[in-house]
Amino acid sequence: MESWKRGIRARYLDLTGIALACVVLAGCSVQRAPTESVSSQPPALTQTTGGALFSKGNYIETCRTKDVPIPPDWNQSSSEWVSHGNLKTILLTPNNLEQTQVDETSFARVWSYAPSQGRGACIALGRSSGSFQIICQSATSGHACFWGNDPNSAQSNWTPDTAEILITSLRDPVQGFSPGTVACTECHRGNNAFLYAPDDPTWATVLRPEHPRLTFTTRVAQSVHQGQFTFGSTTITYPRFIPIGGVSMPLQNPPPSISGCSGSCHELHIEMLRKNHTVEGYVRTPRPMGPNCAANSPSDDPTRNCYQQ
């Protein structure tokens, strides 16, 4: 039993470093040999038992066929990408790092894009580490797509002075993300693809904007993949988002099998609240958004009514 506990603790500590890189947006991907070429043939779709969808062809076209918003090129001064500023708190922090407030050396800058048709959302995040990622999700189908740069490359490294990033310059699961990272969906699970701390003032402007956009929502209305969440005496059945991966970058999204935060904090946010600041490396605040963070959440859910729409 003691060796099992040590193994679990080691896994949590390993995942803590991962979570710092991948929480909130997809800074993570399976380490595979990337394939640089993308097929010009129509996308081939493969549905997997885990609720994920694989694209064997053009990734953008696969996403489009599943009603996922396709983002425009990111531009610092673009009116299509709304700037929300820097996150004020770090969602996951190891115990040996007491820093939960971001500063000039550790920050994440947030932008959002509202689709011109349909409903859904795209969220972009630029980090002090040089990474730049985009997640787009359909509200009607629940499918979500992931793009990211290679922060280790001088040509694609993001900085606050970067003026423009072409979507076609970002890597996707068909091409393979930059080496040395793990699957995006190791962290991004639950009823939508995004990891939020709804009490962070920057995320609040995304979830509860002063001027709502009619087509913009980070909620998933329905999907073919369902999950369950029990809070006290209340059990909720909710749609789980469906990641679209690729042959070279499979993105599985199974329900969490462990109690804890690392790797499943979107769905197990109450476990994070109960455990508080522990040897496993859970941060004390803020609370991540729960799997049914809306008006019909349980009355004692600490992150109830996170959305404005």
C-alpha cells in the first residue's frame, strides 16, 4: 500500500510540471515524431471508443465539418480577436513554488474569438515561455480542435512583441505538436475543452463579458459523449467535449479514473477544493470551473453560475 501511495504521489508531482504548461489551453501533446506534410485529400474521420475523433487528412477541414469555429490569423491589433489581458493567478502550482500571482516572468495573455456563424468559441493564449496555443470548440457538436506553435524555435517563438501569427504556421494533431510534451487532453477534460478559474478577473471577462457576443459561448450544448458528476446528493449528467486528434497525435479524452487534480481538475474541481494545499502539489486558489458550471449546478457548488450565457 505504501509503495502504491508513493507511486501515485510521484505521478502527481510529475504531472504538476505538465499541468503548469498545459492547464487552461493546450500546451501539451503526445511526444511523437512529427509529420510535416498534410494531405490535400478530403479529411478522413475515425470515431474512437474513447469519445475522441481522429483526422487523417486536412485538420482544418475536419474541424470545419464538425462545426468547430475556424479562427482567423491572430493579430495583435485585430478587431476579431478580443484581448482580455493577462491572467492574474496560476491555476496549478507545485508546493515548492508559493507563487500563485503572475508577474513579468510568468504570465499568460488571453484572447478570444467569436465565430461568424454558428455558436462556439476560440481562445488563444500566449505565455512567457514562448508558447502560443489556440483551442476552438463548437457549442452545437462539442467537438474541439487544437493548434500550437513550437516555442523552442526562434522562428515560431511567441513574445509580447509578436505582431501576427498565421494559423497555417501553427502545428496541429495531424502534423504533430512540438516534441517533449504530452496529450492536451491529459488536462483538458470535462464538459468543455477549456480550463478556467472563474474567480480570476481575466477569465471572468471571458465567461461574463460586459458586452456579450451572440455567437460566443464556451459551453457545449450537446455531444455524443456524456459524463456524470456527483456533488453531495446531486448527480449531474452532462455532455463532454470531443477532441479532434490526428494519426500522428492521438488525443484521447477518457473520464478521470483517479481522485485529485492533476490530469482531471476540470471535472474534479471539488476534490481540489477539499484537498486544498497538499503534498501532491495542488494549488490553494483559485478553483477551476466545474463540469456543469452554470445556473443548474448544485446550489452548494462553489463555482455555480460561472457563465453569463
